[in-house]
Amino acid sequence: MKDLAAIAAFAAAVGGLTLGLDSGVWLTFIMMALYASLLAQSWNMLGGYGGQFSFGHALFFGTGAYVQAIAQSTSAGTRGFALLAAVAAATCVAAFLGALTFRYGLKGSYFALVTLAFAEVFRILAVSVDFTGGGVGLMLPLHESFADMQFASRRGYIGLVLGFVVAAMLVTSWLRHSRFGAQLQAVRDNEDAARAIGVDPWSVKLGAITLSAAFMGAGGAFYVQVFQYIDPGLAFGPVSSVEALGGRDRRRHGHAVGPGTGRRGAAPACRTDAQPVRPVARLEHDRLRLGAGAHRDVRAARVVGRGAQRARDDSGRRD
């Protein structure tokens, strides 16, 4: 309930500020801050809660942007479904990438480099085919209407991106309190221990990357609506990935509104730091997260995890 109250207060504050301002400069600032917050929260779902660092989130951003532009330009009948198509396409790309990389256990710098490589491959493909406009890119026609998500004032765009940000905050709050979120954080902290207590790391990480991609795709769709133009460099270049990564503030990790209200502005609430916790407190945390009686399994899983780590260390020293 505290998370929901904080999210509601944040949305009300931004909405009230937007209605009270007439300056186009300040309205543009609020819009772009919310846009950066959306990208940051998207990355945080996978990189923060899941511990899977991605350097290629532009892959999902560009997919959403191009599908939005193509669907909205080709036929008036598909305009109302363009956003859904953009989010679905980004999710499908993420599911393919996650199924491939997590199947072979890629993580850390290997996973980061693979995501960066896939983004570059998609950039080259976008330059090479005709339906994306090639290197010239695509211009989105202007149709000011709610169905087309194009507005005469910045206030309309602020309301649109604020809806995306609030949805991302609600998902982040769910990750903090749900069983899936506990499993995701367990995989992040110790994948061997999580597997020992019955968690399937592959499916958990796959769910995290699809969630993350959905909001990144929405961010790409929003970008196209505001600037009405997209090209391969903007879509799949490193800028979007850096925007999602940049400005994180670890001091606000674990708060649902952290990515939108961090000390540095739109900074992601990255849960990347595994702080040492007293064993008793940690076991109690696991018991509350995973259900009554599960603390015995967690204790055994930690022993298994420590044993596996020692075996790897001994093998490395012998080599």
C-alpha cells in the first residue's frame, strides 16, 4: 500500500505541475525527464532486479519505434493498434534473444556484449531494407488525435508518457512484493542456490527480459510520436542504451518511485549491489519471500551454493 500511495502521489504531483505550467520549456523538460525515467525503469527490471546487464536495450527501443512508425503510416485502420504492435514486437524480439542467450548460460559481460551485437545487427538490417526507409529513415505523418497519440500541446505527451511511467512503477512494485520478483532476485544473488530450491533461472530471466523490453518498446513508440522521425542510427544506436543506463542512483534501490524521483532526477533504482546481510536476517527475509517453511530449503541451498563455489575455486587453482 505504501508503494501505491507513493506512486499515486507522484502521478498527482506531476499532473498538477503540468496543468499549472504554461512555459513550453518547462513542459518539454518534464516530458523528457519522464521519458528518461521510463527507459531507466525498463533497464532496471532486467539489469537491477535480475542482475543481467544489457548494453543493447536500443534493440527493443528501435523495434518498438520502427513498428510504431510503420504501422501508423501504412493504414488508418492500424493506427489504433500501433502501440500494441510495437510493444508486442519488442517483447517477441526480447523473448528470442533471451531464449537463445539464457539457454547457453550467458551472463555478465558476455550477455552485455551479445545484446550490443544484436542491436548492431538490427541497425545494419534497418539500413539495408526498404520498408524501414533505409539510411534515410521514416517520417511519421501528423494526425493530431488521441487515437494517433499525437497532440497539439506538450501536456498531451506528458499525460501519455506519465501513463507509461506509472505502469512501469506498478510493475516494479509488483517485482518487489511478488513471488516472481523474489525468484528473480534470488537468481541474481546466487543462481546455483536458486536452482537448488526449485527456481528455474531460464524462465525467470526470460520473464524479466520480456517485461523490460515491453516498456523499452513503449519508449521507442513514444519517441516516434513526439519527434515524428526515426532512422537506424537513432533507433538501434548506442544513445538509447546509454540513456537507459545513465544516471543511476544506488541509494534509492528498492523503491518503486526511485527511477522517477531519484536524487539525480530520472535515475533508475538499480538493485545491483548485493549488500552483506546478517545470516539470520537474510533467512527471515527469504522465509517471508518464499513462504513459510522455505527457510530450511534456503539454508540448504546456500550450503550447496557455497560448496559449488569452493569446487570452482579449487578447480581454478589446480588449473
